[in-house]
Amino acid sequence: MRERGLSAAQLAQQQAQLLGQDRPWSRVFNSICTQPHPLALEAAMQTLHTNLGDVRIFAGTAQMAQQVTQRLGALMQGPHSRGLLVSGGTEANLLALHVARLRRPDITQGEVIAGETVHFSLRKACTLLGLRLRTAALDERLRLRAAAVQALITPQTLAIVGTAGSSEFGAVDALDELSALALQQGLHLHVDAATGGFIIPFARALGHALPPCDFSLEGVSSITLDPHKYGLSIIPSGALLLRDDSLPAGLQQDSFFARTPTHHSLLGTRSGAAAAATLAVLDGLGFEGYVAQTRANYARTAYLVQGLRAHGYALMLAPELNIVCVALPQAEALAQALEQRGWIISVSTRYQHALRLVVQRHVDEAMIDAFLHDLHALAPP
Ligand code: PLP
């Protein structure tokens, strides 16, 4: 620590110098998160000081959190659902498996079945909870199908995880099939909709052929949503939704003090800014606003795909959401060369011949044109 504190001007200079090393959004093609919506930012600034760990002081902020979970439950077609606001998809996925395990004390060596491209947060969750993750092969569109899961079910199977929008490819598992299987086998089906939860309901309203990722599928027991991705809220905003209100007793932890709330999620002291920001953007945009945002994202995804095809590039698979994967043999070397020109792009460690481009709110046509120009200069097909 410094002996003497810096002046406000020195602090501002230090911050500006460090912030200047961050990449501008206009060069970011790898991020499922984006600049928060201005409504979310404004609400967050007003509420950064609040603490959802003490709802006697912050009773109004606690109501905001409650209203967010109600709205998210309704969006996910769960009129009786219970929502927990958490820090993001990782915490929501961890809690989902924790709930599944608490509900089945008869299973002592629990196994979780998921597709090969399951997000690594579920690997973390299994490690922490002492569960075994078994991964199933995917179909040609990189989706998990029921038959592949069925082949892995054992008496120790605790849960199935379906992904509504894989991080790497935006592929949506066959959730309708997984739901039927979970019902038939009496298994917990958790849907990780961190990527697609704020795309799929609106894309379906626009007529896109995607399965629902919500409680209208009767076999779905829990859902992860990430307002800090396509929900346009601030980081850290995540949510776990459970189909019904009956929480397993083991999830509850009482605090030391009378008249303070029982805890159900991992964090204690936490800012209410994420709840306020999420409420502001949910209510400010409404369903129609998210549909408009989704329409715009798909239009720019189509513009990118068209541009790639016009330049002679092939896609690895047809994009279901707003993630475009270009088949390129030297993808990693190319991603490094692009990074030297300022572009931040991902290459899957599993499929190293694919350059992954994420279309989010900050990606516009001018950015796509500039990117295609540099891509073509570095790697003409
Ligand atoms: N699940 C999926 C499908 C994701 O895409 C991500 C993040 O990209 C996560 C879980 C983890 O979410 P977070 O980074 O918010 O913890």
C-alpha cells in the first residue's frame, strides 16, 4: 500500500492509463457480454452502495430483486417458479447441481450427463460438489440428443444438463427430447441458458425455428439465465430459476441474527446494483424492446454470414443464434495475426479449425466490413 494517498487528479490519471489498455468494443468479436444498456448503467450507478445481504436496510432494493425474479420466471413460462439472483452463469450452474444433489440423497456417487461442449462452469460445479461429469457425443449440428444421453444413464445418474446456446457455437441442444427423457427417467434436467436465454424467447416470437428453453417443457427442473450477456444488464447479473417454490431444506442457511433473511445462494454481502440494473433494462425495454434487439442481432449476423460467403469463406455450421464459426485450417495463427491488428477473436480448443465470431449489440455493419477487410488481407480463402 502507498504511504500517502494519491490526489483525485492522480487517481483519475492512473485509472485512465490502465483503462486505455482495455480493447474498445469496436474491435471485440469474441464476447457474449457487451456494453450494458444505458438504462442498466444508470440504475447501477444509483444503487452501487446497496447490499442485498441486508434487506432490513435495503428493503426497496430487495423488492427490486424480487421483481426481477418474477419477471424472469414469467419470461421462462414458470408461473410458480422460484428465482435466485446470483453473480452469473457459473454460480447459477453450481447452485442448480447443488439443488439436484440435495433432492436425491439416495444417490451417493452422483453423475451428471451433458453434451461434449458443455460450459466449463459445469465442470467446476461437478468438481466442487464431488459429482462425476459424463459427456455425451453430439449430433452433426453439435446438439445433444436424447439417445446419446440415454446410453449413459446409470442408477447413479443425478441430472442431465441441456445447453441452450453453447458458448463455442451457439448450438441449442434438443431440449424437447431431453425434457421427455428426464420426465420418463425421473431425472433433474437443468437447462444452461446463459447464452441463449435472452435470445431464444424473442427469436421464437420472430419465427425462428428453435425449441423453447423454458418451463413449458415439463421435464425442465431448473434454468440458468445470464442478464449480463444478451440481457444487456451489468456484470455481475445471473439467475437460477427453479420450476417450483419448494427449495430443498439443505439449501437454507440462517444468519446469526434475528429478523435477517435465510440465505439460499452462495454470496452474502453483495451489491443490489445488478438487480436494479436488470430491473431497469427489463422494464425499460419490455418484451418488444428485446424482440427489436434480437431482430437487429440476427440482421447483423446475416450481414456477417453474407459477407463471409461473398469473400469465399465457408461456415463450420449454420448459426442458430448469433455466433458464427468460420472454417479455417490455421485459425489459431490467424486469430493471433488479427489480434495484432486489434481484433479479439476466439478459436475453440476442441475444434481448432474454427474462428468464432460473436455478434452482440456493439457489433455493427461498419465493424463487420472492417473485420472482413482485415480477414481477407490476412487469409484469403
Ligand atoms: N454457461 C454458458 C453456456 C456460458 O456461455 C457461460 C459464459 O459464457 C457460462 C455458463 C458462465 O457464465 P458466467 O461467465 O457468467 O459465470
